[in-house]
Amino acid sequence: MIGNAAEGEAAARSAPLRILLVDDHPMWRDAVRADLEGAGVAQVVGEASDGAEAVEMARRTSPDVVLMDLNLPVFGGAEATRRIIEGSQDVKVLVLSASGEEEDILEAVKAGAAGYVLKSASAEEVVDGTVRVARGEPVFTPSFAGLVLDELRRLAVQKPGHYVLPTREDQLLRLVAKGYSYHEIAQRLSISAAAVGHSMQNVLTRLHLRHEDALLESQDVAEASSDDPTSRGQRVLATLLFTDIVESTERAALLGDHRWRDLLESHHVLVRGELARFHGREIDTAGDGFLAAFEQPAEAIGAARAIVRSVRRLGIDIRAGVHTGECERVGDALRGIAVHIGARVAAAAAAGEILVSGTVKELLTGSGIGFEDRGTRVLKGIPGQWRLFAVEEGVGR
């Protein structure tokens, strides 16, 4: 098991986790309950002995974490996992199974499980895995990491360019497969343990997307992943800034068409001026929203701060979101999952707020820019949980 169990347990003791145990063997459920409650990290709020009961119990009890067996009556643990997460993406699922078969592990992870622990694991490993999954970290064992590497290589052969890991994530996964802990990897590569965890979450997201095809079914991403060679573009790493006007519909109705057009024109002039000042490239404008790309995340945040201040002179507020990720560049357009994530980050922001993904925060470690933790959020249409941060006013200008 990866990570520091004592550290995880201490963090969880102040607020016991709500746990749902799913296994068709009552004695096994009793043993796991004793391990969790004995460690002082959890309160078991429900138990289920088959897949259908697990889905219903999760709906009724709203647990933080479901500990899920795979071999269940009615329908199996992978299907139960999929249905539970479809019902509420706030719920994390950690598979606790006797099976170490590759097919079982990958099926569970593709269904949305945040980790996989064998029943032969120690009590400490089960407790540690539960705590880590609850706080948004995927649980990778060395053997699990090796399977994920093999699966992503297979997918990359089937669809070149779409399931190849970025160099950093591939490097991290290889180190996990060799048995290094997140903390050891962080020290080895001079990055934070949180950055390691976020990269591992990105790896899981790729597998979740392969299984669910949640984004690949939408028109623009489907075009980007077409087998037609003319639709393929260059893969680039970009920092994306999304902005839009808060309550624009209500304001347009209040002002009327003519005054609203005048306001939009003034807004667009100010936004474009700040984008130019901070070396941003305008990618798209739709109504009152902008998408721009930057080479450096600090420039994107600088532009967002300036835009927030500038448009207030017009009596309006905007919301903004910043995310860094790999995109596909086709002509002047950017496509791909990172674009969707950036849009969803912006949509989660309040009036006058600039939200960034955990990726952006980690990239700006030591920059002097201040961030406030806004906790984990479910981003519509994006698998998994995403930790978001608000840019602090007046810090690191």
C-alpha cells in the first residue's frame, strides 16, 4: 500500500468517515468493521450482501466510502460500483477483493473505483486505503500500477495518440509499479506528494473515460478523436482560461437588446486588452464568454485578476476558471478533455472568483500566488472528484 497510514489516520480521526461495507460474507464484514472502527477513522453506516442491496443502501445512507467486494449475488461489484457512482459522484468506492485477476481489477477501475486492495492486505493497509480514497487520492499498489501501464499501452496501440500518458504521469506510474510510495516519489522528483496524487488521479480518469465514453460521445471531442486523419491535430500542453459574465441572461433582459450589445462590446474590448497584456491567445468567444490559452499559468491568473477588476468598472462581475492540460490543436482551435475540465472549473466559480484546478496550484508552488482550498467538487461530465482552489486577492500580484 502506498502512503503513510499513521498520517492518514490522524487526519481522519477528527471526523469519522461514513462507510458502507459490501460483501456477501457477514464474518468478513464484521472483521473489516472492527479494523476501521478500532482505528478510530470510520463509522460503518450500512452493510449490504449483494449488488442491488449495495446500490439501494448507498442511496439511503450517502456514505463517504464504499468498501466493495466484486463477487456478489444479483449483480457483481463492478456493476454496483458503476451504478453507485452514477447516483452520486460524491461517493468513493474502494474495491476490497480476493481476486487479483487483471480482468477483475481493470473492470472495477473502469467502472469508477478509486482503488483496489486485495483481501490479503493487512488491517493497516485497508485503513490507510480507505482514508486516502476518502480524501480524493487514488489507491495504487505496485501490481495495480503495472496493470494500468499495460492497459494504457494496449489502448495506445488501438487508438494512437488518445491514451498515451504524458511523460510525467508515465514516469510516476512506473515508480509506483516499482514499489515507491507517493512521498518517496515526491522526494525523488522534487515535487509535492499532492502533485503525485493528482497525476495518479489523471491516470484513473483516462481509464474511467475509456469505459464510460462520457466525453467521447459529445460532438466536439468525438470529432477530435475521429479516425479521419484530417481531423487530427498537434498535441500541446496549454493553460486555459475561461471567463463569463455572471447572471448575463438577467442583465440582458433588464437592459434591453441595444444597451446589452453596448455593454458586451465594452466587455470584449476590456477582456481582449488584458489578454494581450498577459500574452494570452484568444481561442473562442461565445456570447459573453471567452476561452484563451497561455504558455504560463501565472500569466493566465494575472489576466484573470485584471479582467475581474476591469469589468467591474462596467458594473458587472465575471467568473473565471483556469486549468492546465494536454489539448489537441487543430488550426486555431483547441480540443480535448482539458478544455472540458477548464470550462467546468469556471462554471463552479462564484461571482468575481477565480477558481483553478489542483494541477494549476501545483505548477505554481513557490510562485507567491495565494490559494484558498475550495474542497473537492464533481465537475459535470468529468469523471472523478476534482480539488479546486480560489486565487486569493492581493497575494502574489
